[in-house]
Amino acid sequence: MLLPDRISNLLIDSEAYRVCPLLTQSDFIKFCNERNISVARERLMKLERLKLFFPMLRIYRIDTVFKIEYVEGGKRYRDLGGLKEGEEWKGDTRTRLAGFDFSARVVRSWREHGNAWDPRADASPHMASLETESRRHEAYYSPFQIAEVDRLVQQLTASVEIEWAVEDDGTASRTWGDRLKPNLSKVALETVKRGHSDSIQSLAVLCQLISDRYYPKTQSDERHITLREGGLFFRDWDWYQYCREWDAAGTAKLLDLQQDELKNKYLKWARTCRMADPLDNWHELVRFVSLDKRKKLKGDALKAQTFGEMAKMLRLFHSDAFGEDLDSPGDVGKTIIHRIPDITAEEDSTRALELVANDFGINPKPQVVLFVEGTTESTVVPLVFDGLFSAKPNVFGIEIWPAPGSEDTELGVLMELEVGHGETEVHPGIQA
């Protein structure tokens, strides 16, 4: 994959942040911490100074002067717009920080004036005031960069055996500090020398670039998708029209992304997702859970959900660009002898959910429907079950229906269709 020197240019030109907007530094830190990735502002800044991890974009807010008119005896004022360069104005003015948004016009203007830059490729004189004028600075990160920062945090976060800090009988040749420091220094130096991984960095960029097209399709409970399209500055954007005009093969060609490379990138990442997911053994069930409920997961489980969304986008992109369907993320690395469910959610989502619920033993539908002669029998039979087994019939997955009266024509027809004139007492549409 061709990773351009100026990643931000690629994102801005394609406006690839309408569905998954770039996050401010504080929002990105919160996003990471909710997914059990321990970062703070100071740590992000340290990683940036070491050239290990960068935001997608940095901005510096300059002062803007705008014209005002005081009203109500000076208690309030009316905003009359910005004071243009060279404009003569004899009235009152106020100064405030320039407003920034991701509309194409604003971003390009800030880039041209040097107030927005790609920290991977550009050195800005504004960085000298980062600590002294922090309110003027903002960094923007892609939510998919958690893959990159998670890898770094795992490499650079050491665990220690704290008992070595306590003096023992004096036979130890070196103190705890002497043992620890060389090892930590060695790990840190090796990581810094390796620098950031181009592969994991390109993964975040690729996911951000294709997120407008594919991210909504990951927000699914296998029955419908949840589309939260656009933001304040993209109200006129039509996702459906965007999908119709999307050229997956052209995008892959633009990035110099070959089929084998994308396939290997997906398979490798799907395996990473499975290893990182504490709910992997419940994957078949979790994917049917409503999106709002899945968003309430915490820590590693929530991180695995985000990783899984990235894998799904890569799979969808590969299918559209090269016409080959790959195994779903939950199946990668598995040898499947008997698939459960044996019908895919794409073929029949309700039936697939029912079979998965059967497999996990949580299907509330009865396995057997027992038809009895009338109301008396429907009352007595549960008592017999209780006397014999100390449990009600529904504990065994049995539902009891009284036979319909002559006036219950519709139910009588239903019985005739489902029971087959008394040949069976099992409800054929329910038992799996």
C-alpha cells in the first residue's frame, strides 16, 4: 500500500471523516481509556516527540477581530461580522480565537496559511508555543489509530515483580533498581529504533479512508444497520448517493493496494482481533446483540468490538474491489466442521438468530407444543408434571395448548396445518 508522506492531504481531499470524524486529543484519550488503553496527554506528547505516534492533523488558532455594536446600554453587544484585512472600522471590536471546522474550504484555508499541518510531514513554528499557549493548539486523531497506539502501549508498558524492591538476606548480587533499569532502557531503545510500524499505521489510514463507505455496515445487529451520517458541516451529504458512486477498485488502485496485500492485511488483523477479544467464544451470539447494548461493553471487550469493525471494513472493501469474499472475522483461523448456524444471517437473519439461540440454550420458544382436549386438561396436565417432576412443563420446553372450540375456526385451521391431523405433537416450525 502506498502510504503518502502527507496523510492529511489524502484525508482532506476525499473528506474521509463524514461518518467517523477525527477526534480531538481529549476525546481520543477518552476513547482509548474506555477501551483499556492507558494514555494521557503527556504520554501522547512524549510518543510524538520520539516520532513513534502522531495525530492526523494539528491546528493553531489565531486571533480574529470582529466588529460589534453595544446595545442595552452596553450590557450586550451585537456581532457584525469579522473585520476584513484593510477594512476601515471606527466602531468597537472584540478579539476571539478563530473557529475551525472540517468543511473543505476551512481546512484548505488553514493549511494554506500554515495554521493546520500534518505533524508526520511538516515542521511548524507554532510547535514552540505548544506548552505556553496550549489553548490555541489542538490535535486530531482517527479513532482507528487505537490499533497503533495499543501496540505501542503494550510494547512500552512494563510489568515488574515488586518483591525485588524489598531487601532480602543480602545474597542478591544486584539491587532491584540495578536489575530493572538496564532491561527497561533496552526495551525502550529497541522500540524507539524500530519506530512506528508502517503496517499498523497504514491500517489506520486505510480504515479512515474507507470509513464513509463501509463503517455504517459494521453498525449492525445482522438485521439492520445504523447510519449516523454526516455532522454539522455535512448536512447536504447523501450517503446512499455516495455509495452508488463509490469506486472500490479505483480506490485500491489509487493507493497502489494489491489484492494479496489487502487480503493478507485483513487475515492478519482478523486473527489479532480474535486473540484480543475476551468474548470470542460468544462471537456468534454477540453479533446479534443490539448496537446500543454492545456499546455498553467495557475495557478489552469494547476494544475488541472496535478492532472487529476495522476488520469488517477491510473485508467489505476487499469484496468490492476484487470480487472475492473472504471468511468472516469470527471464522478466520478456525477449522469449521459443522457450522452453527448452518444458515447465514444474509440468507435469513431471523432463522440464523434462532439457531444460534438454540446452540447457546437461550431460545425462549418451546421445543414441543402439546395439544390437549380442553381447558380442564390444560389445567390438570401442568399439575401432573409438577407432581412427577417438581417442575412446570415450560421448564422442559413444552407448551400446552387447549383444543379450540368449534367457534375457533382460525385456530382450528392452524392446528390442522401445524400438527398434521394428529400425526405429531411437535411444532415443526419451532424445534431446531
